[in-house]
Amino acid sequence: MIDITFGLNGETITITTHPLRRLLDVLRDDLRLTGTKEGCGEGECGACAVLLDGRLVNSCLVPAIHLEGRSVMTIEGYRKTERFSVLSEAFARTGSVQCGFCTPGMVMAAEALLRDNPHPTEEEVREGLSGNLCRCTGYSMIVEAILLAAREGEGLWSMPSDR
Amino acid sequence: MEGISRPIKRFDFDDKMSGTALYCADVTLDGMLYAKTLRSVKARAAILSITVPPLPEGYWIVDANDIPGKNVVPIVSEDQPFFAKGAVKYIGEPILLVVGPDKQTVVDLLERIRVAYEEVRPVLSIAEAEQVRENFIFGDTPYFFAYEYAKGDLSEAAGRAVRVFEDEFETGYQEQAYLETQGIIAVYENGRVTVSGAMQCPYYIRDALIQALGWPEERVRVVQLPTGGGFGGKEEYPSLPAVHAALAAVKTGRPVQLVFDRQEDILCTTKRHPAVIRLRSHVDGNNRIIGREIDIAIDAGAYAGLSGVVLQRMMFAANGVYDVPHLKVRGKAYATNNVVSGAMRGFGGPQAAFAVEMHMENIARALRLDSFAFRQRHFLHTGDTSSTGGLFLHDIKLDEIAAEIDRISGYRNKRTVPRPKGKGKIRGIGCAFFFHGCGFTGSGEESLIKTRVRLRKCPGNTVHIFVSNTEIGQGVLTTLRKIVAQALDVPVETVKQTYPDTDDCPNSGPTVASRTIMIVGKVLLDAALDMKKRWHEKEFEIVRAYEYPGNLRWDNARFQGNAYPEYSWGANVVEVDMDPATCEVTVTGVWAVYDIGTPIDKTIVRGQIEGGIAQGLAYACMEVLTSENGMLRQTNLADYTLPTSLDFPRIEYRLIENPFSDGPFGARGVGELTLIGAAPALALAVQQAVGRGVTRLPVTPESILEMMDRDD
Ligand code: FES
Ligand code: FES
């Protein structure tokens, strides 16, 4: 067991854990942040996606030891942002949520994509979501949602980010 | 379109979007224990002994000996145990649970359990099952179910025919691959057990609990939690983990959570049935199909499950949307020692549609006829009878569907443009017509399910819907509210509905068979109209039951009459590019036209269309799932490849206006229809690109290479 200090949704926390414990388990089991989902546990589905220093990662593949000094953003933190509101509005309008199990991961992927590229093309959006599986929607509605959010949230993603 | 079709924000949206919706694995209860399942690693064996390591304090084993009632899953044929006892019949069959407070310790204990098996020669495919003469898996036949039905006089037709065409097709497994794996929590409190989790059919689970526990229904409660997709995979299967978790909760006196990991989920849950379908068509001198024989064999796996019902649906769909006066259809669901096949979106329809659409195309080609026109000439019309002799009472708009699909896709034009020769990709385009029967077979909605709904008017003019239909992503928490609100002419926000709970929701049937809107929605609409008449009263309830329409009839012994209360219809066109060097197929265009009656929320319907088509396309060309020696070879999402956002292009679709007079606001079923036509359309496109007959799904670069090497 080791102590690890890292940023989580804007706060600095210290946890005592096994160095190889998956970030996903740290979040879900230890910290009870269950918005991040487990769909496969093998890095294939993206349901567990979170931002690590602003980059999209599958938290089932990140060992706790990698967290020291870094910052993690999950849906629990992200849902308080204005960008989330814009995405939420766009997801609602396009019907991008069905069973909802992929949704938190999709939202984090959308944020990662838009902060890199505030004005993506459809191909770029499809590329950006390609690590996140959705079995319900066939993706086009989610792609549309992100294109819509990029338009409606004009300026939100081109500002320096809050990482 | 009607006002009801106007999209509204889903009632389950905010929770899911913000990650606050609590799915089974997100729930933690005080003192909760975790359970993991020990599963058979043999396809067929006697269990000689099971050696369990010493259990630390607080850890438990739960197995068949803990079942106070019957160790048999209550489903069509009662042949499947909840826990294997003395013998196993497939790899992945549950034997026992290890239960305890620490997940890792539970897993470690599980790995240290030794099972001594004595292997028995397994039956591993349909072909092997056909040869079995002794040591049957089930009773004294190599199959669980064998059916046949006929229409007209086939031998007379055969006598008149001038040409006969024969084809054989084969389809593989498909995994539902809901993104949330199976998960159940059971709590035992005050002599009652409450099971909650991921499910499509709370009352199936309730019945399973009653049977396993031998308890009266008052002691059993089932509650759905937000569910991460079902697609049939959470229809009959969750009865197993539900009973397992409940037994563990009763034994330990603590809440028990049983969540599958992905490998386990793929390995041991139900799949779409592999099928072999043979068709033989008799054609007269006017190039008209006058008779057809169809032979179907499906791999049911080790237990009967729902295979009989799937087989029936496949048989009733096997002649497609065509009017063929003389028919003979036979089907067998074979017992093998493969994983149990079961419900998956389409429920036999996708296999049938693939076979008949390929066959129609092949006949037209052999007759040197335009296959689009050839199929049109055989379309069913209102007033015709179905293959089971049921009169089609409502408007069939196949001609409009055909015209519209051609208009939006340019199919006929593209189809005839010569294929580019030489280097570069080869284009192909395919078109499929299809239908899907909505609701239970025959009069099952009334006789088997006895569908009932309850509506309560509360003080303050809110209305509460009580039904057992589950929200599995398809929008039931929104669409049913819309129907009731519109009928009562009240704001939809004043209509309440929660995830179903058997304590207060009557049995309005399972959430399957594209039945929720058309059947349950209609009963709710009628209940709401009753309520409206008494609207001045402050507080009261309306209970209504489904009534089988008087103009339908069904003889279940002979499979004669209206096989389903009503049908939805559609056409798909798929365009592909095939790389002749690698044999890779890229889908470059997808078009769809449906007649689903009135859409109850156009956005939700769009979700059903786009999601269903993606599953159908992937079934046709991506999702390879094979069994070798009874063991599935693809047991994770790296090997079993689901489509990503990059795999398929946008879909262009249209809905035909054709309100169904017996559906709520004119609606018919939609959920399954959308998956059915994609595979034949894609296969026909590949067939054109390759210039060889596609006979097997899925089509992969390897199978295309094989086709190219074949000289036909
Ligand atoms: S759970 Fe991490 S990628 Fe699937
Ligand atoms: S909404 Fe169900 S997996 Fe995406």
C-alpha cells in the first residue's frame, strides 16, 4: 500500500492504496464515484473513460501509481461545468442517450475531443469517439450532438481550458 | 405526422447524462456481499466431485443443495437447472457461487475449487446433432422442438412448376453485447426476498424465484434498476443470476451483488441462434413462384430455453414478404453442447430474412429477371393470406416502400451501372424487403401473458402508470407517458412512471417482441380513455386487460391463422466497396424505409432505427462468434468486434405514413424490425461486388476469399 496524492475534479486528495489498483476501482469502489462505468475491464469499450491531465484515458487500464501529482476529471466533476450543460442540451436534442451506460464515457470523450479541436469535422468527431462503444445508438446521433455542441457552445472550447 | 410524434426530452435523460443513474454495479448496500459463479469448463460431463478449500469466516458456497423449491428454470420446457447437479451440458453452465465480503478473496477461492469431471462425448454442431441416434441431450430425440406447417397443396404446385431453385444458407451466432453486463442484487428481509438489477422481464424473474424458493408470490419482489441495454440478452437469462443471488441472500442473510465480468458474460449468456436454412422454390411458366419448401435447423444449445418460440418465428418469417400460395415449412431446434441460444432482437427474423432475400435474388438472376421487379411482383397485399393462412387485414404498403427506397437510394439505377473493372475498389449494392410480427405469437397476448395495466389518478391531477415493462434504452419511460398524456389531454409532466416493481406493477408482460408500444401502449390508451370519462373524480384506479381482437384467429396446434396480431414492414439498401486485394468490405451507404405506423416520438424511433441497423450490419459483416469444441473462441470485446463510430456511414431513412387502427395513435412495433433487413441488404451488395453467391453470415474477408476461389 502506498499514499498517492492527485487532483480529482478540482480538489487535491490523498489515498492509500495498492500501487496497481485500477483507477476505475479507486473511483468506483473506494471513492464511490459510480458515474464512471465498467463495460469490459480491458480497455475496449470506453465506458470507463475519464480525463487524466486533460487527456482521455480508459480508467480500467490506469494503475493508481500513475496518478501521483496528476489530475483526474470524471463525470462527477465535469457535470458541474458550463461545457457539460452545452453537451447535455445537444445530447438531449439529438436523442444521444438510450440505455445511458456508455454516456458518461462518451461525454468525457466529447470533452477531450472538443478541447483539442473546438471546430471538428464529422470525420474528426467519429475519430474522436472511436474508442467508445455504444451498442444502442449506432453513433450518428452522438456525432451530431457533438457537432451541435461545438456550434452552440461557440467560444467555450476555444478558451484556455480549466485544467 | 401526429402531434404525438413530436420529440420530447426523455424522462430518463438527466440521470443518465450526468452519471447519477444507479445501475446494478453502482449500488452498495450495508453489509453487502459479492458473489462469483463457478462454471463448467466441460461441454458435457458428469460431475464426480467438487472439492472446496476451507472457507474463511464470512464466506459461503451456494449451490443446488440450497434450493428449497425446484431446481428447474420455469420456461417453455422445464429442462434447465438453476445450478448444475451431477452433470454439466455446456461450457459456462453454473455450478455454484462463492459469496463473501471481499471481491478478490471470492475470486481467489473460486480459483481453488476443484471439480472432477467424467467427460461424455459432446454434440457440437447442428450437423453432429442430426446424426445423433443415442445418448440424447434431451429426452429421446436429438432436438428439443420439431415443427411443420403447410399452406395450399405443395405437390400440386410442384407438378405444375417448370423450374425448381434450391439454396442453402447458414448464419452464425450473435452476441447481444449490451454495454452493461448482467447484474443482480438480492436482499432478504422480513421473510421476503427482493431482487433488483438489469432485466427486461421482471415477471419472468419473479416466476423463477417462486419456483426455486418454493415460496408464495407475496414473499418475492422484483424491481428493475436502470439497465444498460438488453437486446433480448436480458429477457430469459437474468432468471439464472437472479435466483442465484436470491439463494445467496437467503442463505447468508446479507444483501448479495452478482455482477458478471465481460468475459463471463460473453461466454455463458444466451446468443442469437446459428441456423441452416434450405429453400426450394417451384416456378411456373410465367416466372411466378407457385410453391416453396423451407427447411430450418437451429442450434439451440444445451437447454431448450426459448428456442421453440424463436424457431416458430423463423418459420413464420421464412417466406418473407411474398405471396407464395403453396408452402411447406419444417423446422428443428437441435440440442447441442454449445452455449444456450436464446432471445436476441429479431428473434429468428434476421436469419429468415437473410435466407429468403438471397434466395429471391438468386432465382431472379437465374431467370435473368430484374430482381427488384421480380420481388415486387410477389409482394403481399392487403387481403392476401400469410404463410400460416392468416388474413392480412390492414394496409400493406410494400409498393410505396419499394418506390420510396428506390427513390432515396437510387438503387435500381446504381444496380445496373457496370462494375468498374481492373484496379481499385469494387462497388456493390443490395436491397432487402422484410417484415416483423409485433407481439406474441397468435393469441398469446391474451392466453399466455394476460397483459394487464393499471393507471391511478392521484389528487392534484397527476396520473401514475403501473406496468411491468422495462426501460432498457428504448424509451419506454417516455413513450408510454406520451400515450397516456395525449389520451387524457394533460401535460406529459403530470404523468408519472418509474422503473417497474412487481409489488405495484401488474404483469403487463415481458419487454420483448416489439410489443410494448403496440400492445401495452394500446391497453394503456384504452385505460386512459376510461380514466378520462371519470376525470372529475379525485382519486381512483383503472385496471385494463388486453383483449384479443375478434377479427384475428390462431390455431396453435396446427400453426394456422394470424401468427401475430400485426406486422411492421421495411426495406433497406446497402452499398459497399470491396477491396479486391484484401477482400475488406466497407459500407458506403445505407438507406431505409419503414412502415411502423405512427411513430411515438420521432427521435426515439430514430434511435431504434440507427441502433438496430448498426447491429444488423455488424451481424452481417463484423461480429464473428464461433464455437470450437463447445467453447466460444471470442470471449472479449477485442476478439468479438462491435462496430465503432468509424465503421458505418450515416443512415438515410424515411417512414411511410400508414397509421395502424388498432395501435395507440396508429403505432405498430419498431424495435426489432430495424435489425432485420440490414444483413440481407449487405450480403446482396457483397454478392454483387464479388460476383459470387453469398451463402453464409457473417461475410468476412476470409469468407469472401473462399467465395472467390470457388468457381461458380
Ligand atoms: S471498462 Fe475500461 S475500456 Fe471498457
Ligand atoms: S446508449 Fe446504450 S450503449 Fe450507448
